[in-house]
Amino acid sequence: MPFLTVYTNSKPKENDNIAELASSLVAEVLHKPISYVAVNFIYNPTMAFGGSSSEKGALVELLSIGLGNKDELVDRLTDFLADKLEITNLNNICISLNNAPASQVASGGHTFG
């Protein structure tokens, strides 16, 4: 069950439902059913990157049972967020990956392992 949380000081550039688009991306790259993907975007205009709140950026946490090709995952997420949030400095997209054991992830009142 992948959980993606994005903290950002930048609003999405389009009226697209960025959480739904990110859900599809995560499901595709991790080869997981989209029905197991949970995505949350948290907007906070006072976040600072490089000491400045005028610098756009995102702090990203992804927890999943298995992460597959981490380089592809990070590359695709970075490109997606840079595009949708208009972040030009890719160093301001910081991603934390957590490959959780199935016994530590639950949904519907039961763990996955």
C-alpha cells in the first residue's frame, strides 16, 4: 500500500486533480493496484527552501511495501512535481523513500503480512 505525502509551498499550476494524477503515477511505477494508493498534498506557503519562502519546493515522503526501481521512481516523481508545481530548482524537491515490511503496513484493520 503506497502512501505518498507531498508538503509544498507551491500551488499546482493547473486545475487538474494533482492527487489523482500522482496516484496513477505511483501505481504505474510501483506496479501496484491504484486502489491501494493513498496520496495527500499539503500546501504551506510559509515553507522555506534555501532559507527563502519565495523559493518553490516540495518535501516528499513515500512509504510502500517494495519500491522497485528507486531511480525511476525518484526521476518520475521529480519530473511530475517540477511540472505540476512549477519548481525550477530540482534540488528543492526532496524525497524520502521508506520500504516498509508488510507486517508494518495496514489497511482495513489488518496488516499486509
